[in-house]
Amino acid sequence: MSEVVVVKRRGGGCMVILLFLFLGFIALLIAIRAMGYVTPLYISTADMAPAITAGDHVLVDHFTYKSHKPERGDVVVFTVDKGEALEAGTYVMRIVGLPGETLRITDVGLMIDDKPTVLRNVAGKIHYSLLEEAVFLSPKVESVMVPKDNYFMMGDNTNGSKDSRFWGFLPTNKVMGKVAFCFWPSTKMGMVK
């Protein structure tokens, strides 16, 4: 009588499928990047900590704002040209004030048009501060009205961010895109809030 030998397969099919899915995902990212819909960005400052910290790598979505306007709470990337209030470069901050709104910071928190407004990040409610050295929203300048076609930008790291409190308003045409996703370090991988 002959002996029947049973050979067990080793699950290599799953690995092949995962490899193809991973390679497909990478190919999709490369195609989206090539079309200009997303760009990677390295964050070098702690202005937006803890939502985004120095050393994080994020993806900037350039597609979302083609269909609708930026909203309060969005974390956006914007550019500043030479000769403007900030040094020329690319910055990441949160939109706090929209065109036509009046902003104040009180003991209650951020007030927009005299209504308490809560913005949140990964750590919970953001507590904004008045800073003595600030030009706008300081103990000397209690409220500001955001001009038409401008935003008021603030960093989540309220005591360590040189934001609109120091340099004023951001023209809407300077917004490049929305920070959508943190892809490095792997411990922070996920949507940016």
C-alpha cells in the first residue's frame, strides 16, 4: 500500500495579498501626489503642539478647499511672502476667526461675536491665552474684528505660538491646503484634529 503525504500550505497567500495591497496604497499615494492633490510636509516647530509637534510628517490636502471654504477649527498650511509681517515661509496653524467675526479671549475662554466657542484638539479643549507682548488679543487690545477675506490664526500651543496675535490677519488667498493626516512618527499616525 502506498502512503499518502499531506502537505500543508503555509499562509503565503495572505502575505502576497497584503504586499499587493501595500504596494497599491503606495502607488495611489504617488499618483495623488503627482496630480498635486496632496503634498507631504515636515513640521519643524511646536506651534501646534499637541495636535502636531516638531518632527511630525503630515499630508496636506489641496483638494478639499476647491469645493468649499475653510472652516473654524481647520488646521491649515499657508505661505507668507518676503516683506510681510512674518518671515517668508510655510506655516501651519488653526483657523480661529472667520471674516467679519469679532474675537475676544476672556476667563470663560474664546469668545466669538460674544458667544463662548470651544475648539478641540487631541488633548481636548484648547485654552487660549492673552499674552502681554501680543499686538492683537492682548490685555491692551481686548477684541479684534476679522476683516473681509481674512482669517485669524492661532497655534494650539497658545503660550509658544507666534500667531495672528502677533502679526495680524491672514488673507484667504494664502491658504494652501488642509493638514489631513500625520504619517510619521508611526505612533501618531492618523487624522489631524
